[in-house]
Amino acid sequence: LDGVPLAKKSTAEEAPLFILRPNPNRGTFAFRVQEIPGMEPEEEVSLEIYSASGQLVHQEHYRGCLPYMEYPVHMQDPVSGLYYARFRCGTRVEMLKVLVE
């Protein structure tokens, strides 16, 4: 998690790239890719989920993510608590909080 900000700057030009719902959840949720300028149709989106202590607990890669489509995520035996979902698409990185009940 080093070097990745946990909060994005809030400016009009910096809209969120990924939407995650429901949040809170029970370890099963979906994310939606917003339209990312310059994103190629075959570009890979990676998702890494970290525990609050920084341990990688889940990882998936998606090729050809289309804007506004929802992609399911099923964490394996999650423990209740706060997690961080790190999304990567090309050089863009976004970190979102995930609350598992």
C-alpha cells in the first residue's frame, strides 16, 4: 500500500473511476467502471483487496472492462471489518474503502 493515497483529491476534473456497491456488504459486492478517458477496450483492470493491516486478501484481473458494466466480486470467507480495494487501469490507480459486516 506504500505510495498509494487513500483519498483522492476532490476536484471537478477528478471524478471517481470505480463505483463499488453495496457498501457495507458481506464480502460479496460488485464494482462498475466509469468511463475512463483513453481506456482501450482490451485494457486490463486489476483489483486487489487489502485488510486494514495491509495484508492482500483477494486479487482479480479483468480484461476488456466496459464502462458502466457491473462486475461481481466474491471474497473468500471474509472477516467483518474495514478493507481497502485498490483498482488499477493502465497508469490510473484508485483506492476505495470496503466495509464487510
